[in-house]
Amino acid sequence: MKVLKFGGTSVANAKNIKLVLDIVLNKAKNDKLVVVVSALSKVTDLLQLAASKAALNDETYKDIVAEIEKKHLDALKELIPVSEQSSSLSHIKRIVNHLETILDGCSLLGELSARTSDTILSFGELLSSYIIAEALKQNLKNSGYKDSRELIKTNNNYGKAAVNFEVTNALTTAFFNSNDAQVTIMPGFIASSLDDINTTLGRGGSDYTAAIIAGALDASELEIWTDVNGMFTANPKIVKQARPIATISYQEAMELSHFGAKVLYPPTIQPVLRKNIPIHIKNTFEPEAEGTYISNISTPNGSPVRGISHIDNITLITLEGPGMIGVSGSSKRLFEVLSQEGINVIFITQASSEHSICIGILNSDADVAESAINSAFEIEIAQNKIEPCIVEKNLCIIALVGENMKNHQGLSGRMFSTLGKNNVNIRAIAQGASERNISAVINERDVKKALNTLHENFFEENTKQLNLFVMGVGNVGEKFIEQIHQQKKFLKENLKINVRVIALSNSRKMHFDDDGIDLDSWKATLENGEAANKELFIEKVTSLNLRNSIFVDITANADVAAIYERFLKQSVGVVTCNKIACASAYDNYKNLKKLSRQYNAPFLFETNVGAGLPIIDTVKNLIASGDKVHKIQAVLSGSLNFIFNNFDENYSFHDVVKEAGVQGFTEPDPKIDLSGIDVARKILILIRESGYKMEIEDIENQSFLPAACMATTNNEDFFKSLIEYNSHFEGILAEAKAKDSRLKFVAQFENGKASVGLQFIPKDHPFYNLEGKDNIVLFYTDRYVDQPLLIKGAGAGAAVTASGIFADVIRIGNV
């Protein structure tokens, strides 16, 4: 014999019930069945609400009763032919009338006892099981119905009654020994006391009913039919990559269900565990799916961790003080107080010094627990031997579960290291003596990030998901997105990095999608997004709280550079080509670097100097390896190099600057490049990365632009001024030709002094043959004395700058 249980979503409506009937009829061909059913979806909640309203003399409880009646009548009418509906409709109406009579009594008395509540809640299963039994008879004449209250006997602990297994097993065995029906339908959740008063079995009561019957009958298997494909490696609603667990042991299943895996409730396992009856969790809506098979054997899946689970709405209560050290009975008193208040303790940990004990309970019990504990220890508190209990609400317990965890070293270290890298603060830790689970208490807002991070580490072949929030989608930003889209598959398959763009923003619009923006149509998506708002952008990044979050700044905006600190403090990494932050006040630059270390949030800005060239990374490696930089000479502006390489008697200075803008070599405001401030920022960043303290004001800027050009306030006026002062630029060109030299805008640092300016470079100088938009940097160090370390290559252009940003993102993924 097999016992099948169908949950509330499986019997939510007539359409779903038809699926249930198909499954039952198919299985009845080979086995005798007991089918336990829950109430129709949401009906138990409606009954609870109606009872509460009736007790408050709120007449709207009658509307709820009418809603319940309609829900069941609609289902019955669709499942049973019209010619055979009459008696069934009358039966449903009689049951509903009985329900309304009880609720009328609650309304008259103005109260709702636990006993009455159990009776009211029992109507959900009584109604659903009757309808399903009548529907089954249409296709299987050899089917029957049995009221669970006649077989399952309990004590009078209303709301969560304890089963009297001796009486229950005897009644169940006797009934089914004399029952010839191929399929017997039974209501779940409900039972009765020895004096025949209605009782209920508490949370997960229908599962428990099925397990009790399976255990009593020594069933060959207990099947739990629900709306998911079994127990998952994590909650699939939170962890999209979670997958079903094919096989798992009873003990592992109990641990996972204790820590919140809602597909199965812990009490369910006990009656079948004693009889070694396997449990098979199946999906009503995908009956062919494998599901999860629970038995006394766990098949290893390559990982010692079988699943990750969590419990929400946890409060941590800590009792501490010197008066607990060496004093026997403190723990006993604490747990007795909680037991007397009917408070379940979910989590326990105690300091080895006996100075404190910490427990986890549900948020809903926190206020009662705090009052009761402080009252129980009021003498010790008054004598300052024990502190009033410390209460921390809105926490969550996460747990790694696995039968073989005890045979693997370093799992706890791996777990806490993984959480630490994402700045998930751990409030308390516990590990069971069986070593089947490691539990930690964290802030509730970090749950999604913690579960995804742990799942990624233990179940996803070390694939690391990077979540990008991109601000600035101009020339460089567009190339950056294009490169991500092009390389996404390669990164996932070869580097085990999964890059998702969660947000995009330009100066007008922004769009967020926490499942990742479709990069095939990102332009249209952004155009239809909400109005750009920097504060709202920051707020959304923070509230999403995704693991491995990276803010990517592809602007040249000072206001955007000013918000890096806020991201770093939220453990959001920053990748930027915007030079303003690192060239701002030295104290701000150092603070950003400090915050990056403090909050374990990468702060990478390789493209600040040399676009995609590895200049900053080279300096970092020199300094880290003990070298010291004494002198730097460099052409650091690809745009200025392009301009002066193409400025000759055939093209005016104005025309060459225009062309540089068209090709994306200059900033949107070309004066930033031509004024020398951009180069000054770059040499300043190299100086600082070399270990020297310097401000932008300390760098001498030998501008070649006339003062009138510098005084313009918009691009149109600026370009007009270039035409107006064309003779000035022609004069500079003529002087270079007279000296048989080429014009290069050079940055240099030596003996604590730095300058930027236009220079006439002779033919024998390394800078003379620097073509196109290339950059070149010469580092003179302790190790590179006579021959400098030289880095040369393309230093401007949307594609190479985007590739440098992309490289920084990949660098974070490889950490």
C-alpha cells in the first residue's frame, strides 16, 4: 500500500484537482492507495480570518463564509456531472451552515477558544476531502472516504495536539484490514481527542496525517505531492540556480526542514523514519519530474553539503553577566521560563566561559520572552550579576546541511570566508553535535545575498556571479556593454564568471532588473525606463543588496565620483574610468582606498591612466614588490597625441580637434583634454599610486591655450575661439618645424615636483615616434635606473577604454 498526500496548491481549484485525480487513477492501477488531502488553497487562512472577525463581532465574517461556500461549490460543479450534483451540493451547504452556526456562536459570545478554533479550522479539510472523494467516484467506483478524526486520536492540546500512537495505530490497522476500497480519501490536518473533540495537528498537519497513516499501515512508500520538484539545494524563489536534490537521508531532510525548507515539515518524518518507509516528494504539475527520494541512504553528489536552508523572522536573545560563571542551573532556569511561556527555541549557543548564553526564537515571541526572562532573573539583574537580556530582532538563521560534512575539514571556514567576502555580518554561530549542519545568525536584509553566495560556492562549480550597476552609456559605455554581451558565454564557460547587468543609467533615464537586463535590447529598455535620479539609483542598489555588486562609472562627472564612498560602505565594489575621484583631495583618495579594504569592496580604476594599458597595475606591482619610483615621464593623453600628430599645414587646429571628438578620443568637453587638467589628473594618480602625497594644485600646468579659449563656457564658443586664435596654433607648429621637432604634451615627475605642458620633442627622444592616439610612460626606479621601464600603446578610444573597464570587472571575478 502507498500513502499519497496532496497539498493546498495541488487542490486549489477544480483544474488542479483534475490533475490530482489523474495521478491517483494512474497509481491505483498498481497499488492500493490512501490519499490524504489538504484544504483548498487559502481556505484555512479564510477560516482563521472569519473566526477572528466573528470573535470581534465583525459581521463581515459572513461574507467570508459566503466566499468559502462559493469556492467549494464552484469546484464541485466543475468536477461532478450536473445529473449527480444534487446530494453533493446539499452536503456542502449543510457543512457550511454548520460552520456559520459555530461562527455565530463566537460572535454572540465575543470570544474564540482554542478548542473552537480547532473545530472551525477543520472545515477546510472536511470540505475538500468530500469533494475530491465524490469526484473520484465518477471514475473509480471502488473508492471510499474515511474521516481522519475517527482514526487519529490525540490529547486535548488544541492547535497542536500530540498523537496517541498506540490507539491511532490500532484503529487505523483495524479499519484498513476490513476496507476493500482501492483508493481511500482522507482529510489531512484534523484529528480528535479520546473523548471525540475536534483537534488539529499544527503546522504541516496534512503531511503529518499522511505520515501517521503510512507508519500505522507499514506502507511501501509515502508520496508528498506539492507544487515544486522536490527539496531544493536552496529556496528556488531566492536562489534562481537552486536545483532539486534527487536523494537525501531522513536526517538531512529533517535538518533542512527544521531550518525552513517548507516543502516538508519536521514532524512528518518521525512516523515513517521508525518504520524505514521512504518519502518521495513529487510535483503535481510535473508528475514525470524525478522529485526527491528520502530514505535512510544518502547518495553523495560530489559535495558534502546537500542543501542550504534558512529561517526568517528570528530574534536573538542574549543573557550574560559574571553571575552566570560557575553557577549551575542558569541555563535550566532560562529554558524553563521559555517553556512555561510556550516559546520554542530554534537556536542555541553558549560561550565557553559560561559568561553568556544566546538563543534564537521567532520575532513574534520576542516581547513575551524578554519580559519573562528579565522577570525570572530580576534579583541577579538588580545585583548587577546579570545584565537585562539583549534583544536583537529581524534576523535570520542560515544553515549548511549534509550527512558527510563531518568527514570534510574546512567547511565552516569556507562558509564564513564566503560570507565575509560579501560583508555579511555573522551575529552567532552553532554547529550540532552530529555535525550535519552549521548554522549562523545574520541580518535579515542579507539573506538573499548570503544564500546566493553560499550556493554559488558549494553547488555551482565555483561560478561567480557579478552584478553590475552601470552609470554612463555613451561611446565608452556602449562599447563596454557590447563587450560584455559578446563575451558572456566565454566568461561563464572558461572563467566561471557570470556577468549580469542589473542597472543602466544615463543622464536622462535609468532602468533596474534584478534578474539581469537583456543586452539584446538594452537601448530600448533604457529609453523606456524611469527618470534618472542619482539618489534613487543608490537607494535601489543598496536595497537589492546583491552579492558581488559592482558600481561601474563610465562618466566624467564630479557628482558621480562623489558617491563612491557610499557604495564602498555598502560593500559594493567600484570600477571607474572617471579620474575625478582619484585626482580629488589626497585625503579623499586615501579614504576611498581605506574603505575598499575595510568593507572588502574592490576599488579599481586602471582606465584612469592609459585607457586599457596596464599602467596603474604595473605601478602597484612595483611598489608591492619593494621597488621605488623616482621619476616619471609620460605622454598620457591619447587625444592630445592624436591632435598634435595630425596637426599640420593641411589641417587647422580647429579641424583636428573636431575630428578627435568625432572619433571619441576627447572628453565630451574637449577643453578638459586641451587645458591639460586631464593629463594633470593622470600624472597625479600615478604619483599617488607610487606612494607620494601630492595635490592637483602642486602640479605646474603649462597651458598652450590662449586665455580667451580657456574662458569659454560651452563647446560652441570654445570651437569658435580655436578658429579665432588659429594664428597662435600655427605659430606653435611653425616653431616645432623650425626646431625639427614634434609636438607632444608631456607629463613629468621628479624630485617631488610635477608638471604638464607642451614640449618640442627632438628626433632622438623616445616620444618622437609616438604615433596616433598612443600613450607612453617611462618609469625610473631603484631597479630601472639606466633604462626605464616603458609602457606604450593605445591610450584613447571607446573600445580600448571599455576593454580596460571590462578587465577590471574580470579581475574582481577572479579574486
